[in-house]
Amino acid sequence: MVTAFFPTIILLIGYLFFLVMTKKYKSYSRQKLTRLTLFVCYVIALIGIVFFPFPIQRELIEDSIRYGMEQYHNFIPFSTLLRSFNEMGDIGILSLMHLFLNVLLFIPLGFLVPIIWSKKMSVQSVVWCGFFTSLCVEAVQFLLSLSLGYVYRSADVDDLILNTLGTFMGYLLFKFTYYKKRNRSCL
């Protein structure tokens, strides 16, 4: 099983190496460098959460299939959401937690994208960015599952919807804090 620890360390070292080798950090203000580093750390954490641990042992994969621990892809909008609300027992609560975490996972993206690129980015641009990022995640999870012959991470259209909602909520949080900060500085 490949865990997220080593890929995270490698990506962080790669980011620092890039900054040092290109000497970009010298042309950035401390505030911009901090924002960029926060964004890179978020992206690395996102990769770690959505793709790892990654099963590579054939025996582990075969055992997961044999004991029914395999997940399933969902391409029907709202079916996972509706199933979660209908199964309000232990499984339903876990499903609702999973759905809540999908929203929570993309709130930082909606908050950080306008900070990094432009404070004047429209809500549509930020939401599209979240949608395409989530679409890429779900597509990679689907393709990895196909290559393994085992669904270790499910590709779910409801995740796409919830991740996009999380991006929108992050943008609203950005706008709230940005306007609050701007109004405070005018007083």
C-alpha cells in the first residue's frame, strides 16, 4: 500500500526546489509567497486525500474483492445523496459524513483561487475551476480503478456536484472576508 506520506514529501521538496532554482521567490512579496505556498500545500493535501493510500499489492486487491470491500462508481446524479438520506442508520450517517467532507474538501480551493490569481475573478470562473478540478479527480480515480481492475476509489457524479458546491462556498467565504477587510480599512 502506497501511503500519501512519501508523495507529499516529494512534492513539497519539488516545490521548494522549483522556487530556489527559478529564484522566483526573490521577485515575490512575502505575502504573495505565503499565499502561493498555502495554495501548493492545499493542492498537495488534496492529492494525498483523494488518491492515497494506493493499493499496489495484488493480494490486498484480491482480498478486498473477495470480502466485498470494493466500491462502485456512480454516474447517476443525486443517487448517492438520496441513498444517504434514505439510510439514516449507521451507514447513512457515514455516507452523510462522506458527503459533508466532499464539500469541505473544496472550500479552500474556492477561497484560495481568487487570492492567488485575481481578487476580481468572477464567481463563474472560480466555480468552473472547482468543477474542472473535481472532474479531473473523478476521471483519474475512474481510470486508476480501470487500470487496477478494482474500484479502490469510486468515481461519483455526486462528488463532482458536492465538490463544486464546496468551491462556491469557499468563494463566498473569500468575498465575505475580502469585503469585510476592505470595509474595515476604509473606516
